Amino acid sequence: MKRILLLVSLFVVSFAFLFAGGASDASGDEIDSMALILSGPANDQGWNAVAVAGLQATSEKFGLETTIMENVSIADSEAAYRQLAADGYDIIIGHGYQYGEPAAAVSHEFPGKYFLATESNSYSENAASYVMACEQGAYIMGLLAAGMSESGTIGVIGGFEQPSIIKELEAFKLAAKTINPDIKVLEIYINSFTDTNLGYEAAMTMINQGADVIYQVANQAGNGAIIAASEHGVYAEGNSYDQNSIAPDYVLSSTIYNMDQVMITAVSSIMDGTFQGGVYNLGMDRNVVEIAPYHALEDKIPQELKDTISQAISDITSGALEVPVISTPSR
């Protein structure tokens, strides 16, 4: 594997093809490098960490030189894509909904390059979006949270109120209601993916209102929520990555997004010349979305609840259960 270069930025993928544009003119024979744009630090033990793992796996498979640009804000995203393309990187992927429109916009300036984004709906001839069915994982977290709650109040924390996050919170709430129609679900959007203090404070607000299980969809900021929960004897649920190590006695489970599957799928199409700009969806049936083990809390979870969750996962994977994608918050 070629050396992974880690840059601290100054600017800081059922496989369903929904929309298609034309194929790019670039040849896979000319592709030898790939760059990754992140909204926070690479070592956040969550959303960004799984993208880095995906980049490493893709680099090993295709022999790509890679680089990572961390802490790239929405305002700086076009500049980040443009800089990396100008620096010669052939494939540039922004990990998050907010990078979709900038990817498509800058792609027109570099027709021989490939511009990718996760969780977005933007595309062009040489730009594509790869959407993970994160709502499937969040649905399972909702079942687990409601099933484990003794107070009848649970909470869910979102980073930004954007479609990729809203769909998770709404799926979580929907699932919780199937377990307990009377359950109270608290929700807070903290408008940050990096501020752990905001995640902590949001969790404390919920704990003070009686929440005894908290799920977070806030990247690094969500780690603060897990810490708050553990400090106050409340269960937490992780996101994107098996976050049990943050609080082994309190993290019931986590959603896991296998970004290696997403990136390898995308890069394979580039290498074999079949790439087309568009929006692609990948979920549990493609092993892109899965659920972490219960670890030391296995015996704390009632068998009936574990059976309910196992059946739901099986039904989602087979297509018998379709978790709706809700992009407008319900209050």
C-alpha cells in the first residue's frame, strides 16, 4: 500500500441507480491517486474514521496514492475540491451530504477527474453521489433504545438539520414508536459535527428530562453525548463506527457504515470504464450498513428484544421491511 499522507487542511455508495448522466472520458489506466475530504478529524472514532478505513482499503486494492484533508467546512468545500484536483488527484471524495453540490460544481472545471460525495443527491457527467441507507441502522437503534428504556423517555441528537441526518432521526423515532407507542422521544440538532461540548450539553438536557437511552448522529460532536450518558449511568448508542470502546459499560450498540464497500464500488466502476455520474444507494443488503455487537451488555438486553431486532435486520436485508426515507423533520 502506498503511503497515506495526512494533511491538516487550511480550508479546511439493493444497489440502485437512481439518476444517470454520461460517462466520463478519463480512463481507469490513468487513475493512480485519490483524495478524501472530511468534516472533522480523521481519528474521531466515528463518521470520519470509517471513511479513512475505506480509503485505506481502496488504496490497498487499487494501488492508489492517497491524501486526507481534514476539518473542511461547508464554506471551504469547493476550494478543497479545486485544490486537490489542481494538485493532481484523480478521484476526490467528500464524506458527507454537504460536499455533494460543491463536488458537482467543481467537476465541470476538471473533466478528466472524478468528484464523489457520500449521502448527497448531486451529480454531473464526472461526479456521483453514493448514499448509504443510514436510516436502516437508525431504525434498529430506535428499536433497541425503546426496548431498553425504563423511563419511557429516550433521546436522539443530530449534527445538522440536513437530509442525511434528518432521515436517521426520523427512522429512529418511527422504530421506537413500534416498540412503545407512548414513548417520549427527545431530539436536538446541535449544528455541529465537531464540538463535543455541544454533544455533551444536548445529552445532559435530555438526561435531565428523564431520557435513559441516547442515540447520536453528530460525528465527533456525538462522542460528547456518549461521555455524558456514561457519566450519568445512562445507555448510549454509537453511530458510524463501533463506539463501544468509548464507554464499554454504557454503549448498547452502534450503527456501522462500511465505507470500504462504498469506495471500492465507486472506484471499481472508474477503473473498468463503467462509471456514470448519478446517485447510487447502498444498504444492509450490500453489507454497507450493519449493527455492532452488544459486547459486554449482551446479557442486559432481553432475548425477546434481541429476537425482534434480528428479525427486523433480516426483513430489511431481504426487502420485506422498507425503512422510509423521511427528509423533513416531524415535530
